[in-house]
Amino acid sequence: MQRRFVLALLVAMLGLVMAPVSPAWAHFGLAESTPADGAKVPGPLTEIRLVFTKPGTLVGEGFELFDGDGRAVPVTAETPDGGITWVVSPEGGVASGTVGLAWTAAAPDGHPRSGTVTVTVTPAAVASPSPTPAGGASAPASPAAGSGDALADALTGATSTDEGPVRWAGIVGRWLSFAATLVAVGGLVFGATTVMGSHHDVAVVARWVQRCVPLLLVGVVMELVAHVMRFGDGTTGSVLAMSSLVDALDSSAGAAIVTRFAGGLVLLGAASLTAVVVRGRHTALAAVAPAPVAMAAGRVPGGVPSSTGSYGRDASTRRGSVGGGAPVMRGRLSRPVMAALAGVLLLSSFLLDGHTVTAGPRLLVIVSDVAHTAAAAVWVGGVVMLAALLASRARRGAVSGVVETAARFSVPAAAAVALAGVAGVGLASTIVDSPGQLLSTQWGRVLLVKLALVAAVAAVGLYNNNRLVPALEEGSVAGPNPTRRLRRAVTVEAGLMVAVVLVTAILVVSAT
């Protein structure tokens, strides 16, 4: 039955990938130009009109016009409709010769795009020689024909989008903010729904969540710096230029960065868990709960507040304790409203940047992206927290309850894997126009690497849930420390998760 379900899921994913994408949701690019690229037109040439598929924001110089010798021709540019149409006007017009226009603009997702338009201007027919106008008025410029090589070199240099350090700064910042978001949000979910043991267990989860917040904010700042430099001249000095900052923030990617930073600030005050005594049928787990650890009155180690007060010599009389042992504790969000707000801001911020901004249909993209990111948070954050919890228990020699914790996490982990897979494939089907782009584009090749890593993670998780955990529950794993195998397997799974997040950060800035 399980094999049939997996096979059906794979078939459904393949069908989504093979599904065609509507041309109405084409990627950002040049739709048409007047005159067209390669056209010959009579002089004088007074304007070149460019129409893009979606609104574009000029990056750096924006538009550069070169004559046949590769010399720059001054131009002015304006847009009458918010960035879809751009009218580029050479100063004084172009009387004759071959000219090339290089354009560089940012798509709604913040990624820079570039291209060229080459036009040959033929001299206008002149009936009779006319004297130089009085007052010295200049005639339209006549660019030299040139050899063509100089013009080609100038266009190549003007359209180069190799951002070098800027691109990698953006990738590192994106990885930090994305990884910290997944681990922090998923860690809070894990702490509030899965962890069950001692005060120390809840404290371990809370400490890891709290460590993610500064990493998240640092990553967002790095993203902002890289994004502003794209809209400037590519130097660190452009970060201080108000025009570059305004242009960078006045974009979908800029809004995403601001939203992520706001979510990080809210998370700063919400990344805490309260340890409470487990009630009801779950108190049976007290028999396998770890031994109590030293704690201050009313506080859990690591700064996690306890709503149950001080646990001392009368702990055995409290509900949830068994035979004088430590009470079984579970985590609870200290500020649930703030935590929910932080989660919404952080997860929704990824809707505003990346390739999903220009993909569609929009309803499918929004639902798939939110589901994919939320499921990834539960999966990634839970695995990392489980690995940290197992390592902490191993250091303290408190191995009891390890298997129970892993078994409790297996249910949400399996659901998250399935949801993330289906939603991820749905997103991919809206971004690529054909299956062949998985091999022909940089984005497709990076996606295949990510899928290979995800498959490896899923295989390790499947082994843990279906083989190792049941064997540990039955006591059929030999050796003096049978839980060591589980700890190593979960650590490998968490390491692969880190690699998946890194590849995802590269995927976001890859060209489609």
C-alpha cells in the first residue's frame, strides 16, 4: 500500500512538471522594440521604443547607446506606464550609421536582465544642399559606420550581468535568512507540538530558536546591501546613495527584504518557549523521562520561563510525575500571537522575491509557495531540533525518551515531506516553460541538484521512521548504546538539510 501511494505521488508530480505553462505568464524580458532589432530605418532616428513583458526597473546605467566605433551616444529615457514601455531618445537624433542600444533592467523578482537592440540608420534623401542654419544649430549626429567589432564589444560590456562579489553576498545573505527562518519557525512548531521530556529538553529547543534570530537579521542586511548595489554602480559606496536605496526598496524584492526584516524583529520578542507539565494520558511517558537537571526557581536552563514554578523536593506530588521522578514537560509558546505574526511575515516574504513573482497562475503560485515554505519549515526545523536534542541528551547521558521523541516527530515530518514535494513540483511547473529547461537552463540544473539532495534526505528519513525507530522501540538493536545509530542518522539528515537550503539560495538567483 505504501509503495503504491509513493508511486502515485511520483506520477502526479511528473504530470505537474509536464503540464504546459500559459504564455500569459511569460518571464520578464523584451517583448518588442520599435524599430525592431536588426532593422534598417531612414534617418534621422529620434527614439527607440522598448516594450517589456512586465514592469522593469532600470539597473545601473539602464540604457546605453553606442555608435559604430563603440563610442557612447548620450540618451534620455522615460516610461509612460510604470516600466513596461521605455522611450529612449538620442540627444540630437541619429542621422545615419549603425547604432546599438544596451539595456539592463531588474525584473519584478529583483533579478537583473539585459539585452541589446541594433539599428542601421540610412541617410535621409536630400533634395539640395542646405546651408548651415543661422545660429549654429547642429544637425543630427551621424555615427561612424565602424568595423562592427567595436560596437559588439561595447554592447557586450554594457550588458554584462556578472555581479561577482555582489551576487555571492546576496546568495550568502539569502542562505542565512532562509535557513534561519526555516529553523526558527520550524523549531517553534517542534517545541510547541513535539518535544516532551524534561525542562532541559524544552530549553535546548528554545536556545536554538533564539540563536537563529541574529543570523536571520544578519542575512537580511546582507541581502539588502547586495540588492542596493545592483541598483547602483556595483560598488560599496552605492549603498549610501539615497537614489540607489529608493530604487532598490521600490521593487518586489525590496518589499520582501523589508518584510523579512520586520518578521525577524517580531521574532526577536517571540522566540521563547514555556515549559509546562504534561497532563492526561501522556503522563505515562514520565517513566522514561530524563533525570531532572539543576534549575533556578521558576526558570528553565537557557532562559526559558516555567509556568509551574520551582520543582524541588515536592516534585513527586505534582501531577505528571511518577514515583518521585521528574515531571514530564512539554513546550508552549510564550507569546503565541507574536510568534504567529512573525511566522506569517517571514514565510510570506518569500512570495515577494524569486522566480515565483513572475510565475502564474497567481493563485496556484501563492498557494504552492506558502505550502512549500511552511512544510519545509516544519521538516527542516524539526530535523535540526531533533538532532540538537539528541546530541544534548547524549552529552548528558539521558538517552531515555529519545525514541519516543523521534516517533512523535515522524508523523508531522512525513506529512511535511509529502506537502513540500507536491507544492515544490507545482511551483516548478509554473516557472519552467518545458521539461527541456531542466537541462538547458541554469535554474533547471540547480533544481535537479536540489531534487537529488532532497531525495537523499527523504531516504534517510524513511530509513529512520520505518526501520530504525521501530527497531529501537522493539529493543532489537544490539550494542551498548543503541540510540547512537539514531543520533548519527538524524545528524546526517540535518546536514543534508543544510545543503538543500544552500542550493535553494543559489536557485533563487539562477537564470531561467
